[in-house]
Amino acid sequence: MTSNSLTFPAEVAHIRTARLVAGAVASQGDFDESDVGDIRLAVGEACAVTITYATSVEVLLESESTGLTVRVAATGAARSTEPDPLAMMLMESLADEFEDSADGIRLRWYRG
């Protein structure tokens, strides 16, 4: 398993960087172009949801032979409002697995 992490201040300007990193990890993990686009979009949405209440955002990407797991978590604050339902539906439709919990958002894609 290969792990990559990215921590950044909770500012919109940094979402693009998180998307690019997620796309690069997915490309190296032999996901096809369509899946890479889905991964980038879902990670961007997870970061956008998280920055609304966080001081900083941590993105952990774990690549295995079976797929890719991405965890997006807030540091410095706890969620006090409900996230945008459209963003949540989008992430759920883009990922093979989607989980939203007190620990953050977890997205999972399987290869093949």
C-alpha cells in the first residue's frame, strides 16, 4: 500500500491542489481517464464541504492493488451544520463507496 497525505489551510484556493494530487495518485494507480476525473471531482467536493467548518483540511490517499481510498478530514473544528446535500449526492454517485462520519469523508474506488 502506498499512502500520500496533504494538509492545507481551509481556503478555497487550495482545493485545486487537492484535486490535482488525487488525480496524479489515481493516474499512477492505473485508473482510466474517466475514473481519474470522477476521483478528482469527488475529492474536490469533499474538500469544499470540509473547508466550510475546518481550520485546516487533511487529505489522505491510500493506493492498494485493489483500489484507492481517500479520506478528507477537518482539523481544528467539528461540523456544526449539515453539509450541502447536492455535494453529498455527487460524492456518493462518483465513488464506489462513500461514508460521511464524525471522522470525515471517506471515498473508495475499486480497480477494474
